[in-house]
Amino acid sequence: MKTLLTSVVFASALFAQPSAPPAPRAAAPSDELNKNLPSWIRLSGEYRIRNEGQEGAAFKPSNDDNYLLSRLRLDLLLRPASWLKLFAQTQDSRVFWKNLKPYGPPYQNTFDLRIAYIEIGDSDKKNIGIRVGRQEINLGDQRLVGSTNWTNNARTFDAVRLTLRSGGYRLDAFASSVVVQVDGAPDHHLQGSNLHGLYGGIDKLVPGAAIEPYIFWRLIPRVKTELGKIANEDMKTAGFRWVGKVRGGLDYGTEIAAQTGFAGKASIGAWAGHWVTGYTLAAARWKPRMLIEYNYATGDKNPKDGSRGTFDQLYPAAHDKYGLADQVGWRNIKDLRTGIELTPRHKMTSAVVYHDYWLASARDGLYAASGALMVRKLDGSAGTHVGQELDVQGFYAFNKSTLFGAGIGHLFPGEFLKKASPGHSYTYPFVTLAFSF
């Protein structure tokens, strides 16, 4: 309860900030250091600390936690030629005072090599670039593939990635394997667990819009099927993302993906969709943006038929996409989201958002933002209304180096959670401070 009250106080302070000009960029320690180094060597880093809590974890009464997350990143960039870049990042992530022990991912992974790649060309700015090694892969809105930087450890891939762009068109082609994190030991990918993909971009076909078609191919060894057998999985995900703006402050976005494949002899067939529209009053004070959004993902209608109908969200950066509390993911869900986003001052953003959740299939379960199964009632007798969530959060950039944020998400249980779980409400408060140097 102490963390909850602290977060509310900080969030209230954020909304009460008076209007003021943006603060100048503070000199970073690495600025002075880099002045004394050759121009092709650059050092930088980031430190982030976050206090967060869980009240009513697993929807159980008196199942609370309050802990501190610490993350330090140190970066080394070598650019001996305009067409050649080498980048490495070490990371030390730790958790303090958490109830659950022993500590480990996703809360803790002490000193390890997070990123290490060589790049020929320039994947970010030039027409061609090829990047080989351990790296982040962030595609589109990261609903399917992202680095999930909100978590204390975050995600990387051992990958080969080719980026091509020309005249408003772009293409990313990659072969990768997600890195498995182990606290106290070097991280490594799992042999035979692979994600390959093609991700496109078309910027000039529709005025003011970007269309991004994609296809992913995932292979995973030794997965457990719904009938309890161990088999290899071979799954394809194809879809597109379309986002744009219309004159007068209207914006829109959609993403639709379908999945097919096999896990052993069991077939896979699922799909998911995301639709959002927003309207910004640019001339009004605080520049309010009103939004309404709907997210849908199929669930499994028969847990005993040997085929899988639950949509698989792959490797997303899912934090706050289906609720700040992260108790809901893009699997077996109907999520109606509406709210308002505000910019009270130049360096500040804030939002108040409401969700209403329903299961797509009563015989499937509720999945968290991580994709993990939270609650399930196999006979479907608990109904489909999961509950409602209210989120309030804000962020303030003191300068280009320092970012402060606070927020709170509260999930009110509906019929499904009351019947299929202990039925207690869930609250997630946080206070965070990040410093780049």
C-alpha cells in the first residue's frame, strides 16, 4: 500500500506541473570523456532505477510485493570508417527486496554482454546495411517482435539482419535466435529455436500513411502440445500494419496477423487484430488526444481436439499495449480501450486510459503481457468477462539526459476472474528515473 500511495502522489505532482520552457541539455559525463578520444570512438551509457509493486498478484488477497529495479548499461561504439560500425553494450540488471527468491530473469541478470554486433553500411540511414551479431530487433509497433525495454533485462537476438531502402520502400530480412537469459552465467540462444522474417515498408502508396507487410517463420524444438506430447513447432505468421494521419488532427492504425503451421501432428490456426483511431486538438491547451481502440486475438475453442487456436504473440514489447498492469496479452482476448493523452508542457506527457476485457473463448484462459497463462477454466463455466482496468501515468523529461515517470494501473475483476481465480483486484504502481550519460 505504501508504494501505491507514493505513486499516486508522484503522478499527481506530474499533472500539476506549471507551463515552463524546456530545460537545456545537461552535460553528460561521457561528453567530456569523448572529447579526449579519437573521433571514431564513442562511449555512452544509461542508468535506470524503478520502484514498482504488485498488490493482489495472481488475483489473490494479501499477495503483495514491493521492490526496486536497477539497470546499468555501458556502450562502446567504434566507427573506423563511414561504412563500418562495431557496437557493444554491457548490462547489469538487479532487483532488491523482492519477495520471490532466488532472483533471476526478467528482474535480474547481473553483468553480461547484452549487445555485440558488426555492421557494414548503415541500417538506420543509408540504402543498405547488414548487421551481424547480438542485437535488438524492433519492428513496427513491436506487437510481435520487440526488445521489451520496460522489463529490467530486455530482449536481444543473435541474428543476421539485412536492411534495404529506396524511394519510400524498405525491407528488413533477418535470421535470428532469441537470447536466453541466465543470471550469473553468460547468456546464449537456444540451438534450434529460430525466428526468420521479412518486414517491409511502403511510405508513398497512400498519402500520409505507412503500410508494413510482413511474414515470420518460427521454429521451436520440443514444445508441449495441448495433448501433453513433446514435439517440434513450425509456425508461420503473416500480416500487415497500416498507420496514418488525416488532415484535421485525425490519426488511425491497424495491424492484422494470421498464423498457420504445426506442432508435431497438431495443426495451428489463429489470428489477431488491432484497430485504433485518435483525434488531437492541436490548438487546445495541453494538446489532448482522444482515442478509441479495439484489440482481438483468437483463443482455443476445444482444449482436447489436438489443434491450437490460441494466437501466439511471438516476442513482443507488450508493456502497456493492453493495460499498464500487464495482466493481459494479445492472446484469447477482446480488449476495448479508450482514453485521453495530454501534453501539459513541452517535455511532459500524461495519459488516462480505460480498458474493458473479455475472453475470445471461454474454454481458453487469460494470458499476461508476457504471453504466460494466468488463469483458465477448461469447461468454460466461468464466463468470458475478465474485468476492467483504469490506468494513469505521466513522464517528464528534465532535459535530454534525465527522464522521470510515475503511474498506476488497477484491474477490477469481472465474472471470469471471480469464478476462475481468487478474484481479488490487481494494482501495479511504479515510479522511475532514467539518466543517460
